[in-house]
Amino acid sequence: MNIRDLIQPDRISCDSQATSKKVALQQLSNLLAASTPNLTPEEIFDSLFDREKLGSTALGHGVALPHGRLHGREQAIGAFLKLENGIEYGAIDNKPVDLLYALLVPDHYTDDHLEIISELAERFESDDFRDRLRDCCDEGQIYQQLTHAFD
């Protein structure tokens, strides 16, 4: 799977006002559900939230990669949320999270799922990449940064 194919402009939100992990996950669930008519935001939220119960998906440096598995999906999709203000997310470095890339994968994905998470995590390790995302003023700019990062 090409990591560039995960995200679409309609699954990106810039300068969100989310004030908690729960609200951020709800917003990501809404973005993902908008392009998956056979799934509800509640189903997606439950999948993302259940994964968070196992341990925080925050990477540090203000980034989190919430992810979940759902039956009925044929391919992975992503959504991105840039928060206006960082939120407590249980990050190992105790820094607030303001960049969230959610991933929804079919329940039959195994190695593919881990490979996608690994690629995303590696990219978000870059200070320059994170700074460019934080400097974006709209969804179009974020989309360009996210898709060009995996050329």
C-alpha cells in the first residue's frame, strides 16, 4: 500500500478546537466516517478508543497515531487533525499533542498495519516535517505536506 493513498483533503481538519483526547478522537471518527458510508462515527470511535485503552498512541513531540481495526473495510484510510492547542494525551515525553494522524485498517491487516504505522512514525520523527505541518494554515497545505512527505 502506498502511504500517500491513505489521506484525502476531506479527511483533514486544521486548527481544531478539541480540548481532550476523547473530543479529538470523536472529530477524527467523524472525518473517517464521512468517507466510509457503511461505518458510523460511533463504530470508528469505539475502535480508536478501545486501542487507546491498551496504551497511548502518542509518539512524543506533540504527535499521536491513533489507530483501529474494523470489520468490513477493504483498505486502510487515514484522517489528520491539527489542533489549535495541544491536549493531554499520555505521551511518554509528557508533551501535549497537537498533531494526530488516525488510521483505520481492515481487521485482516496484520503486517500491513504495522508497516503503515512504522512508516508514519518514522516520518513524524522529523522536526522539520512536524514544523511544516504546524505552519500550515489550511487543509490544502496540510494535504500537500502529508502527501509529499511520502514521495
